[in-house]
Amino acid sequence: MELHLVKLEKKYKMHLNDMMEEWYASGEKIVPYAIARFDYHDFDHYMNSLDNNVEEEGFVPYSTFFCLDEERDLFVGAVNIRHYLNESLLLNGGHLGDGVRPSERRKGVATKMIGLALEECKKIGIDKVLMVCDKKNIGSAKSIMNNGGALENEILVDGIVEQRFWISMD
């Protein structure tokens, strides 16, 4: 599996459509939120909404990448990197949100994708990354820990126990 993070371009429109159709058909919540925030059918607007360089409406600057399996020419997931934390993200959200399309789970994609995203975090200048996941999502917690995540604590958010992990970028 040859995975790379890519920015969304017109040449990946069918890759995006295929992944999003699968995700919506599954009925699951799509994460990261940045890839479900706008209608992907309006491709140009969608593509232009995936990065933000200014703080607005409670959002901090962020960058969104799609994880491309080059061997199969397939989007297998996506990551959203928040360039810094506001109060809300410090509590629950963190620097990095990631999601793997339903058919690609339990194949090691999340662990590899997080590793690639951490390289992008270094480029932005983030030296300590906060990642948060639902305590029931054991696969997500394992992927975070496989990338050096150390559990700081657990908090209750809207009735759900969330685990907060820090990854040092030394």
C-alpha cells in the first residue's frame, strides 16, 4: 500500500465522489468534519473550502488533505490539520482530525495516514499535536498510540467519553 497525502485537485474529482458516496451510503458520520462541511457535488466551491488561512466563525486556520493509495488509485481517507488550538479545540477536537472510508478500515490506513499528517504538522511548525477520539473507538486510539500518542486524560463531552492524546514532534 503506497499512501500519500494530496491536496484536492480537479483530477481527483472521481476519487472524491467515489469515497464520499461510499461514506454517505454507510450512514456513518463522516470525519473529519472539514470534508462533510460543504456539498462535494459543487466541486469548485468544495475544493476551495478545504483550506482556510484566517480565523473566522470559531474556526482556526486549517489544511485538508486526502489520502491516496497510489497503487489502487483510490482515496482511502482524509485528514484535517488545525494550525493551532482555540479553547474549543483544546478541550475536544485537537490539531488533527482523520477518517478512513468504511471499506478501508482495519488495514493499517489510519496509522499510516496519521504518520503522514504528522509530517505536515512539522512543516506548519506544530511541535506537539493533540488528537482526540471517542473512548469506544479502540482502532482510532491504537492508530494514535502507534504514532507516539500518550493519553493525557479522558473527558465527558455531550455524554461521550473522549480520550485526549498528545504526540511530541521531537
